[in-house]
Amino acid sequence: MFDVGFSELLMVGLVALLVLGPEKLPRAARLAGLWVGKARSVLAVAKAEIKQELAAEEMRQLMQQNIIAGEVQKALDDTRSAVEDINFNIQAATEADQHDDKPRSAG
């Protein structure tokens, strides 16, 4: 994020030494280290929460797609079943017509 090199850190350290003095500098460095650690911790937690929320949203979208796919499959199965019923009825009607058209033998 920030591009801070060794020379910049050295300059900040020298300015801090001049401003705070050698007695207060170790305590200030420790305090700065604690704040940096807390900031990193907060950022890590926020990053983890965002990742978790994105994963949950992906899961919701996937479930929605599965529901839609299931509904489409059910409609397809119902349509196939209806076509099979129609074909069966047509075949039965055709066979019945053929049986009625045959001449009957006397006897």
C-alpha cells in the first residue's frame, strides 16, 4: 500500500529521536508497534469478514441456480411424460381403428 523504504524509516527514526529524546523514544516505539499491530489485526478481521460474505453470496447464487435447474428439469420431465402419454393414446387409437376396420369372418 505505502512504499516506505529503509531511508524513509531511518529519517523518521532520527526525527523521533530528536523530538522525543532518548528517554521517551523506546516507549513511543513500543506504543507505535502496538498500534500498528492493532491496525493489522483489524484489517485482517475485516478482510476475513469480507471473504466470508463473498463466499456466502456465491453459495446463495449457486443454490439459486440449482433451484432453477431443478425446476427446468422437472418441467422437462413433465413434458416428456405428457408426450409419452399422447404417443401412447395415439398408438392405442390407431390400433383400435385398425381392429375396427378388419372384416369379420362369419362364424
